[in-house]
Amino acid sequence: MKYALIIPDGMADYPIHSLEGKTPLEVAHTPFMDEAAAMGEIGLCYTTPKGLHSGSDVCILSLLGYDAQSSYSGRAPLEAASLEISMEPQDVVMRCNLIHVNEKEEIQDHCAGHITTEEARPLIEALQNELGSDSLRFHAGVSYRHILAWKNKPGFDYHSVPPHDVPGEPIKKHLPSGKDASFLTELLFKSRRILENHPVNLKRNKKGKLTANSIWLWGAGYKPTMEKFKDKFGLSGCVISAVDLIRGLGKLLDLNIISVPGITGYFDTDYEAKGRYGIESLKQNDLLIIHIEAPDEAGHIGNVQEKIHSIEQVDRYIVGPILQYLKNEKDFRLLISPDHYTPINKKTHTADPVPFLLCRQGKPHQNALYNEKEAKNSRLVFKKGYELMPYFLFK
């Protein structure tokens, strides 16, 4: 038996007036998703547990069969695992975004114009040189996504919103709270003085690009402990993703991390390479997990055409080839599901139950389409998101 889970991040959306009341998924040309729908079941899954934020960390934990209310300790520790940052039980790590703050002191862009990794690295090095110490260390990640580690910090108390949740809003309105907030807020404002005149930003500004002129600290947590995926479900698995969050989660679950040249976590990612490497990885593993960030990024900037395009690329270069490969197997199961909604009109995540598609070898063909409307009409609903994975694997 071969299994594949494809996660088009943030793909689910609301009806859009400019699309005549349809969603990007309804409008997109997705013949392979629809073929899979005709061979399987469509339903709804509540991936955001009550009381938790609808982030990819929490929602993908649910899709992988883990109860985030008991296994989740924060977003940044998952990303730190991907970067192989050593953590002791009382060390705290935080996501350190490079962002752009405009002249009105508003968070104009949570990703600093999607600054490249090559540009970001010297900025993080400058922050470490000026603000870091043996106990407080900045670690470079990918693009705008980085890590700040604070060693031996028991009782850490800091609460901050993700910057992609408050685009265009004043910084002062969303400054962090908690007993450790004042020190880290001061760090934020110090970072601006360092970053503003850095040669990387001066060059970006000259080219008319948004600068990475501030940091934003959020998603803090301690080192998590989670049951290995094979111990929990008895299957070996592998992960393909350009995003440290997903790669780190895979490492913590002892899944094989597959490196794919040309994948970026943005619109310019190599979809075809993901599909090709996915098929090769399935030959060596029971379960393949492929995560695609582009639909989520399109949602965050409110670009409906880019979202439609990214969904079509996923269908053509990932779902199509993998479905064709699986159909040659004696038995298979394919699950396609976004982790959460990232609606164009909200530009952030929402906790709506996501539409999923599960197809199996040998299921009779029927007239079916895969989209949010069809899923809402289904009686197959998982109120506890982590129950979808065992249903997918064993029912």
C-alpha cells in the first residue's frame, strides 16, 4: 500500500465577487483533483482546535494525526528543528520575521518584499553582531523567516500576534504583552536602527524594492516532545517542503526530509520538481507528504489570479503525476487537503473547517468535483482534525 498526502497551503477560500461568487478552487482548472474526487470521498475537517490559532503549525499537526492541544508548544521550535538549532528544555526560541514598516509606522509587509535568503543572511548576521550574545542568538533561516533563541529562560512570558495577521495596521496597536515583552520590544526598535542603513537595504531601496527594516518576534515556545510517526501509525514516511516549519515538524516526527532543488516556498517554486521527486520518494517510503506554500502566499497578498494559477500548477505538476503513478500500484490512498483557509478578502488565516479529498484504488467513479461547496454538502465531517489521518490510513 502506498499513501500520499498533498497539502496546498491556504488553498481554501470564500466566494469572491470578481469570480462571480466562486472560489479560486472552483474557478481553477483542476482535472486531476476532480478525477481523484470521482474515485473517492469529499468532506470537511476541523484542523484548528478550539482555543488555538489557525496557523500552519497547528493545522498541519492536525492533518498528520496529532492533537495540537497536547503536543504543540509553539511554532518556532518546529522551525528550529529544521535549522538544527540545539535546544535544551528551558531554552526558548521565537520566529524572527524580517518585515517592512512604512512611514506611518504600519506593518506594510510581513515578508519584506519576499527578501531573498542571500540578502537576509547578512542582515541576521548584523543583528547578531549588534544585539546578540552567548545567551541571545539570531539564526538565519530562509527568506524572511528566521529564529531568535534565548538560552535558559524558564517561565518565559511573551505574547505577540503573527505579522501576517495584521497587515497595514499600526505597530503600536500590536506591541507584545507579558513580563518579557518590554525587553523584546526594545530589541525590535533597536533592530530598526541597525537594519535601516544596512547596505542590503540601501541597495533594495535603490531598486524600488521594499526593505527589511525591522524584525517581528512571535511564535515562541520550548522544545516539543512528540511521538514518532512510525511509532504512532506503523508507517515510514517522507516530507517535501521548502518551508522550515514543515521540514522541522517532519524531523521531529522522524520522517525523511527530501531536498528538492528549485523549490522556494513562493510563486516561483519548481512545482514539476516537487512532483517528480515525490514519485521517486514514494518508491522508498510508505507515505509521501508534499506541502506547497504558494496558495497561502497568494492569499496573504490578496492576489486572486496568482492563487488560481498556483492551484492549477499544483494540480498539473503534483496531483496529476502522483495520481497516475499511484494508479499503477496494487493499492493506494491519496489525501488532498489545505491546512487552513487563507481568504483573498481577509489576507490571513481563518479557522473554517477545510475541504479534503480522499481517493482509493478501486472506488467506483462518480460525478464529483473537489471544492469548498461540495465539501460543505458532505456528511463526512471530522470535528477533531487529528482523526482524519487514521481514517485515511486504515478505514
